Amino acid sequence: MSHGPRSGLAAVSAALLAMSRHLEVRDVLKTIVASARELLDAQYAALGVPDDHGGFAQFVVDGVDDDQWKAIGPLPRQHGILAAMIDEATPQRLADVRRDPRFEGWPSAHPDLVDFLGLPIRDGDEVIGALFLANKNCARTEGTCGFTEDDEDLLGILAQHAAIALTNARLYERSRELTIAEERSRLAHELHDAVSQKLFSLRLTAQAAARLVDRDPSRAKGELQQVAVLAAEAAEELRAAVVELRPAALDEDGLVATLRTQVQVLDRAHSAHVTFTGHGVRALPAAQEEAVLRVAQEALHNALRHSGGDHVDVTLERRGGGAVLRVTDDGSGFEARLVRRAGRHLGLVSMRDRASGVGGRLTVESAPGKGTTIEMEVPGG
């Protein structure tokens, strides 16, 4: 890559800024890999985060398309050159990785790698990742190909900042998990105290009314009126608790960021590829944002648990002053005439209620073998 001093510095600066913009671990990994490949002008780049079982908890590649990645098969294990980077925590710069005695081959669909540059990503004494590049873009016929010592130095700078970005992202996600857990615990405690007291009073009052029905009907009537009051109060306590259960992330991050984060989590947790795209959506009234999020969660649950599809796409687009949510899968689908029958099983009734409750509407399109699309439109505030 022919960078002058100024353009090279600008490229490094751009890469470091890109890493610092992301907080979720997966986004940070993707940015590091893409930045490294562009910065050192290589065909392929990858970053693996090791687990404790000889494999990788996460493995991100750049330069390999989705079809080729699927054809390659399962994630690699910690062996050969990858193991050397993790176990020995040493850089590996090779003119031809295939000729190294530690080379153990790769799957048939794997791209053919030749020149190789790999560095461990370290947080103190701990190796938290292995970053490597292969096949530098240069004229091989002129004998000038391969990674240089300058490339290794440059990747070393990137690896140091990658360690900081990755550690920060891990701390951010852990902090969010703890915050959510603490909030759930607090709400559960408050809900238990408030509602259980009301239900206890409700039960005692109902028992008193039952004993008075024959002996003193007028007093029994009064007790039953009190039962109705207590039941209404208990229902109000529950309603208030449910309102308070509005996801904290919505208030902190907004609908688009919350949806994107949840889709990323589901993409990691399921074999299906789950994607999210947002287009110019403005902030909506709180009730509408919560309704859109809940419908998206229900639709995603259906698609991932019942459709059997390989891809689930979530889009959120601006429409007028409002927004349109669309959740589409390429799964088994069902007959349009069976939508009403399947509605209760698939949660469509509750989704429609959520949509209509905020002035919106929900539509469902499906056909056998053609997948399903659930669309929700809200008009905005």
C-alpha cells in the first residue's frame, strides 16, 4: 500500500477513530479486521477471540463473502499458527504459511493463503485475541510481495489499540448486563411487595364475604364491593409495574440503537443470519417506541423459533412523521387463509393489539415456502 507519511498517518488515525466509535464487542471486532485489511492492503483479514476449550468464542473475517464463509464450515480450532500466536503470544510473519512446519491445512472451500502476518492482541499478560492478515496485494511476479517489518510495526500499533477498544467494549457490555440484572431484581421485588399485599387483602376480604353470604347478606355485599376495589387496585399496581418495565435501553439509546443491539445478540445466538437496517427514523413517542420494540421482539421470536428460515431481516424506516417496522424471514411460511387460525399461536393477536393501542396497524404476508413478513406502521406523534 503506497502511503506517504501524511496519508499513512491519516489512515491509521481513521482506523483508530473507527474502533473508538463502537461499544458492542462484535462491532469492534468487525471494525478492527476491516481497518487492518485496508491499512495493510491485504486480501484477507481475521480476528479470533479464544475461548477456554481450544476454540474461538468469536471469529470475524473480512475479504470472504457470506457464501464462501458458510462453505468453509465450522470455526477453526486453536491449532498451528493460530495456536502459536495465542499460546506463545508472539508475532508470526511468514513468506508462505503453507511451508511452515506448523501448517495443518484448511478446508477445501478455504481461500489459498500464502504470505501471512499475525499478531496477538494482549491485555497485560492475557492474550484476548489473534489478529492476522494474508495475501498482501502486490505484484508477485516481480518478487516484491509479502508483508514487511514496517507492516508488522503498523499492525502492532493497531493491535495495541484493538486491545483497548476490545476491553472497553467488554466492560461496556458487562456493565449493561449488570444494570439490566439489577433493574430486573429491583422491579421484581417491588412488584412482589406491592401486588402480593393487595392480593392477600383481596383473599381475606373474599373469604369474609363468603362467610357472610347466608348470615348477613347486606354485609356480604359490602365486602364484595371491597373485593372489587382491591382487585382494581391490584390491576393498577400490575399496570404500573409493566409500564416501569419499559426497557431502560430505549430511554438511554433510542429505538434504532436498541433494536440493532438486540438483533446483534440474536444473530450471535442463533444459526440463522439476523440483520438490521434503519433508515432516517426520528424519535417517536415513548409508547410507540415501546410498542414497536415489543412487536419486533415477538416477530423475531416467531421467525427464529418456528419458521426454520436461514435469514431474518429487520428494517425500520421513516414514513411521514412515523415509522414502519418490517420483520421478514425466508422460512416455511403458511397459507394466508390460516393467518387468523395461526394468529393466537404466533402471538399475532397481541402484536395487533400493541399496534392498534398506539394508533398503528399490523399486516402479515405469508405463503407456504415463501417465508413471512410482519409489518407494523405507526403514525408518529
